[in-house]
Amino acid sequence: IDRFNEQNIFSELRLLEELDLSYNKITQLEPNLFFNMQNLRRLDLSCNLIYSIKRETFAGLEKLELHLARAKVLRIEPNSSNQLKNSNGILLYDNPIRFIDEFLNVNTTNKNSF
């Protein structure tokens, strides 16, 4: 998998709690891609080619454990973290991040791993 052609591809998976998309060739995540997945607790996008995290990519996901390790992330757009303030962990290690802007304003009482 390298990208998702339909924005609502996951919209019917409302009860899904874990989604592992690691070790693919995903290059792009559209805004609101995971919007209707309120029960999603763990999302693994590690080891992909996601160069940029856009605003609203993780909109509607709360208490999410997000894995983006070794995903080739270079840029995290401003305000991208607004949806992740209540996250249960964000793994971003081993990424060549060059632009992170306001991402680090995430609540520091959470167990976020950078």
C-alpha cells in the first residue's frame, strides 16, 4: 500500500480498536482519513514513507497510541497535534524531522515519546 485513494476508506470500521499499517509504502495520509474510528486505540504507521503529517489527519481520535517510528517523517504541520492532546503515546523515534512547529505543545503529562 502506498496511499489511500478514497478519503472514507475506513469510515465503516467504527468498532475497530487496533490498526496496523506498518511496513508498507504509505506516502500520504489525507486529512480526516481516520475520522469515524472513535474506538481506535492503537494505530501503527511505523516503517512507511510518510514525509508530512497534515492538519486534521488524526481528527476525532482520542486516547490513541500512535506509532510513527521510522516512518520517514520530515514535517509535522502546525496545529497537527490538536487532535492528539489526549493521546496515550506517540512514538516518533528514528525520523528525520526538520519542521515540527507547535507539535511539542502536546500536554506533557502524557507519555509521549519523541
